[in-house]
Amino acid sequence: MNRIAIIGQSSFGSSVAEGILKTKDNEIVGLFTPKNLDSDPLFLFSQKNNIDVFRFEKLRSSKAIEQFKKLQVDLLVMAYVTDIVPLEIIESPSYGTIQYHPSLLPKHRGPSSINWAIINGDAKTGITIFWPDKGLDTGPILLQKEVEINNADSTGSLYFKKLFPLGVNAILESIELIKNNNAPKIIQKEENASYESWCSKQQINWDEEPKKIYNLIRGCDPQPGAWTNINSKKVFFYDCKISKNKQKLNHKQIFISKDEVCIGMKKEIMTIGRIKTEGEKKINSYEWMKINKIKNYSIIK
């Protein structure tokens, strides 16, 4: 086995491609990336390394399927895939197809698994390399790696500092297992399965318990964002921390200083790092309060 194709995008896709290119006896015979994304890292990687790249509106199209089959691929690696890949492509490679998913399947199937793991207050998560089938994240498991979700983790930090590098290394490890005929196919236990759809922008309910509010905000940081209203403006919070309410702030009360901006939440306080008005850029929370003339001890709505 040495003829490998990759379907993917972003820095994760390019990092996987770079890792495969460095391994012995592996040849990347084609990269499939989204159309009209000339700045995408995987597309730029293909140009730099003179690798054939194929770009289709839909991978389900007959042209995409025909092109893929022409490559006579031994193994297909799906790294950060947002399109639906048809079975005609998945089942075409002689050694099959493997896919990366940032959760411990069968838990958190779906497109926003990192967000929901934090929002739901999970203590751990991880990555799964699996053999995709006709279902959504339902195929047999090849390998899994587990990580803790720290109290300070956001979706951004959890992905870029933990699940991203772990996933790249796991794909390379999986390829070696396949080459040595040691790759398992462990059937997922449906009784342990959960599925969540896309995580959209979330409104903060300040009457919820502080921990639940904190999990929602960091689970939506940096995308899609958790929002509230301040002086009739829809604003999003980022880089937040939670601690004991030593200032004795009233519930929903804002405390402003040059060092920090805090909001009272019963026995806790939320320290806000950055704020973004909808449609604008993120800025320091103190600067935002100053620009928008929010007074000390205002009450958040």
C-alpha cells in the first residue's frame, strides 16, 4: 500500500498531508479540497509540493466519483471533511477509507462534537479514527486517543492544543497499522451513542447555574459564539474565567476596572476577557465598556 488520497481542508488537512509525505513508501496521488477556496492550507500545500488537486462542487457528482476511481487509490484519508462523501468513493480504495473525528465515538457524533463536549460539561473527550460507512460517524473504530477537558479549555484551545496534533499523529499511526495488517475494526456500541447537530450561536440565560453558563460560553469560543444583550446591543463573550464572588457582586451586576470586567453570578463571578458586538471585531472587555459608556454596577439583561 502506498497510493494515498486525501479529502480535506484547513491546516489540519495540510498537516496530515505533510505527515504522510514524510513517511516512507507513501505517495499522495491526489488531494480533494473544496472548490473556490484558493487560500485553503491544503490547496496551498498541493501547489507547493506539486501534488494533483481536484476540486468539485459536490463529491457526490459523477465527475468526482469518476475522477477518484481513475487514481486507483490504495487508501483514502478523510481529514476535516464537511461534504458528504458517497459510498462509491469510500469503498473504492483497495485498503479502504479512514476518517478523523474529534470525539470518543460513539459519543458526540455530528459536526460540532468539540463544542457540545464542553457545553455538556464532559470531563474528557478525545479523537477517533474510524472506517466510515453509509451512516454519519457510525463506522467501525480503528483507534482512539483520550484527553482531559480542563476547566480553562475553550473549543479553540481544546482543538488546537490537543485534538489537532493528536489527530494528525493518530492518522499516521493508523496508516502504519493498516500497512502491517494490524488495524482493527471495532463495531460501535449503539447503546452508548449520542448525536448533536451544528452548534449555532447561543443566547446566555443568566438564570442558569454559573457552571452551566461558563460551559456554554467556553464551548462557543471562538465559534459560533455565546451572546447576551448589554444596553440593547447583542454582544459575544470570549476568553472568560470563573471564580468565587469575593467582590460580593449582585447577580447579573457588572463590575468594571482597568484590570478586569466581571459579572456577578450568585456565588461566582465571570471575568470577561474580550467582547464583540455583532458584526464587529473582538476587543478587550474594558475597552468595550469604555467605548459603549457602560457604567460600573450596571445590570446585564
